[in-house]
Amino acid sequence: MKRIILCTLALFCALSFTRAADSEEGFVKIMDGKTFNGWKASNEAEKAWKIEDGAFRAQGSCSHLFYVGDQKPFKDFELKVEVMTEPSSNGGIYFHTKYQDSGWPKGGFECQVNVSQQDWIKTGSLYGIANIALTPTQDNKWWTQHIIVKGHTVTVLIDGKKVLEYNEPPGAEPVKDFERKIDQGTFALQAHDPKSIVRYKNIRVKRL
């Protein structure tokens, strides 16, 4: 009898730990899946963005959709975005950035979204800083891209599996064209080009 109780207790603890690891506690959704409330597209190509089946659908000339629903900058945080690409598509998730009317965002970092497009830098990379050439993601299948920034460390997980950890070196300084420096700011989603179709949904964030 004692052995059965101990086994049951061990199983309960294991299940509790699994639930804790997968917990969404503290996360706040920052899109409603029905409107663009809290989001602002760059002026150059607003038509690149649509809402389909609860997701932001990106297709069109270079444009970025910035989160403007919270005026307090995000510094340390966890961000989760569900993403799906069609074949040969490129996109991106920016953090520590700020709104700009046109061009590629100069502030912050881009966490790459790319399964099969010709650019060798694939999903999960910090574009131009820490690049990976292989990704566990697949076109036409949803995955969760989870970005964690704490102190001077950026961690990227895909469906719970760590694919990248970047530790910013001491004394790192912003560069001229793209800052790529851990600081603070907001988030943005990328519409890369007319041939790329990328969907983003269920976006939620937790401040740390």
C-alpha cells in the first residue's frame, strides 16, 4: 500500500512539474484575432496586412506591423508567437524596436522566420548576430516561436526546444545601420515581399 501511495505521489509531482513548465501564467495576449487594435502598420505598404482565421496574414511589399498597445517599453520579457509559413516565404519577429514609417526597422533585433526561402539564415536566428542554418520548423504547419530576453541573454525556443542562446558581449555598441543592441522597446512583425506569405497569431507576452 505504501509503495502505491509513493508511486502515485511521484506521478502527481511529475505531472505538476510538466504543467508548470508549459504554464501560460502571467502571459497577456496582445492581439485579439479580429482587429488591428494595438497594432500599427508602416505607411509604405499597409495593404500587406490582413486578418484571416484569427491570424495576421502578411503578404506584400516590405512592411512592418508594430505593437503600439502599451506605451511602457519592454525590456526583460517572454514573447510567444504562433507562426506558419507557406513555401519559399520569409518573415520576422522584431523586439526592442520602435515604430518607423518605412524601411527595415533599425532598432532592436529580428528573430528570423524562414523555413525554405533562399536566404540561408533560418527560423530562430537573430538576424545578422547569431545565425542558424537549420530549423525544426516546417512550411504549412504552425509552430510556437518563443523569445526570452533576460539581462544580456536572448533565448529562442521553437515548440519548447531551445534552438539559440545569445549572450551579448560586454561593451557591445549599436552599429550604424541596424542597432542590434539589447535595450528596450516594442515588437514588430514583418511582411518581407509579395511572394512570401506568413501568418502570425496568438501573440502573448509576459514581462519579467
